[in-house]
Amino acid sequence: MAIKLELFAIFMLSLSFFSSTILASDSGDVNWWCDKTPYPAPCKYFMSHGGHKSNAPKKKSEFRKKAMEVAMERALTAQSHNKWLGSKCRNEREKAAWADCLKQYQDTIQQLNQTLDPATKFRGARRFRLRVASHVQQCVKADQQQRLLQSTSTAAKANLVVAQDGSGNYKTIKAAIEAAAKRSGSGRYVIHVKKGVYKENIEIGNKMKNIMLVGDGLRNTIITGSRSVGGGFTTFNSATVAVTGEGFIARGITFRNTAGPQNHQAVALRSGSDLSVFYQCSFEGYQDTLYVHSQRQFYKECYIYGTVDFIFGNAAVVLQNCMIYARRLWITKKCSHSTRQN
């Protein structure tokens, strides 16, 4: 099963980079189409199994549609198998890994459904396929977004205010996010997070589009958590803040994970939000601080701290005027009396 999943990921990558210059095939042979992709072998494997041999595509659009249908079939099969594995988990660590996998398959299927929608344009379909590959294995509209990022009145026009002293609508960011999820429409929704240290783990799901968190400055508004692989979480689920909703924006906030280097992977922020923007923010941790999981992301005038692999992922990312600080590694062994071993 693991080998098939790996082949499936490569298959999706093949479709993502499928040449837009190829228009038609006279042969009607699916192998001819697969040979035009970067990874012909997995393409031929999946396109020739089951009931997919008949009705070979003549046009590029037919091949793409057929390939997406095959991908959806494989994703549903893998999701079903993954659900079955849930009852086989032997401990909490395995359950955590299983839950991560299930969540990503759900997102994969949602993205494939959007790709198969006749209203989805080719460029959008290609982006969705890239994201699917990432799950299984222009950043911003400049003028409008820049005004929103830099305006001093953005916080004053917030839809909701979070304040620990009770002067806002909510005392926790999580409560404000839950309230925002119930709003009608998907226009820009601004949440002002006032000065304070918020000890929370927050998730902004893929149905929550165009959320903006505005802090009182990266030294004043801090969101902190301590989940880690050493503490029993997966890397994916260790994030203090996780975002997948499209069009997310954060300004003037610190995202922090305090698990420490001894606890290995511990993510401060995980983003799979397409067209997401982070402006004058700080990301503080040790191993795996900033997880740029997938999609298109833009970071401007930000600070990123870590020790090992502290910026990683499969996203298309621009870091503009950002400061990246490599912290000292954690010493795991006491000094020896022998100078040769020190």
C-alpha cells in the first residue's frame, strides 16, 4: 500500500507538469500521453489498471479529465483503507499519525472535486494537482492587499476583537475563530488580537477563507504552544497555529513553539493557505519552526528563528526582507575528559 501511495504522489506530479503545448494524439494510446509526462511509469500503471484501458483519450482535455477521475478513484480507495487502519492503531502516537493522514486525504478529495468541477479553469486545476501531490508526499493581489496590510486603521475596522482583559468580543483567539466560522459569505474578515500572550493551539480550516489576524505588534501579541514530536504529537499536528483556509493574512503577531530542542520537531506555524500573507510577524522555535506545507505564500519583513530544518515544506514561497536566525544547537552529551571526543 505504501508503494502505491508513493506512485500515486508521483502520478499527481506528472499531471501537474503535463505540457500545455500537447494538443492531440492520432494513436489514441494512453501510453503515448503518459510518455509526455515527467514520470511515465506511474502514469501508465494507474491509467491501465481496472476499467481504464478502454476509450483511450484523443485530446489533451480528455486525457486530463480521465487522469483526474483515476486520481479521485485512487484517493477514495486510499481514504477508505486509511479509515480501516484507524481500528488497528496500537498507541496514541499511531493514532495521531493516522488522524493526520485522514485529514490530508479529506483535503485531497476536496481539491480533486474542485478540479473535476467543469467551472474550474485549467490553471486552477494545475494548482490543485500540485497541492494533492504535496499532501500525499504574484503571491498576492498587490494593491488591495498592501493597503490592508499597512493601514493603521485595519485594527479599528475589525469584525471581532480578542482581548484577555475582557474589553473585546472574546478572550481567546480560538473562540473568535469559531465565531468567524459561522459568518455568512467569504469576504475579508478581520480579527484584532490585542496585546497579550495567548497560550493556545489554533486551526483555521480550509472552509474559512479570507481570515485576517491583526496583532498589536510582534513583541506585543504572541501566540504560543508547546506541542512536539517528543511530547507525542506528529510534526504535522504539533503546530501552534495551523492554517489551510485560502487568503489568510497575519500582521504584527509572533507565532511561537516553546517545546525546546530536546523535543525535536515542534512547529510554530503550519500554512497550507493559498495566497496567504504574513507581514511583520515572527516565527520562533527550534526544529521545524515554519512549516510552509503547500500552496502560494508570501512573507514580508518577518523574523524566523530555529535550529534544524526550521523553514521546510512544499509551498511556493517568497520571503521578502525577512531576517532568518539560526539558533545554537542543543548539546546532547556532556563533555568528555578526552580532548579527542570533545
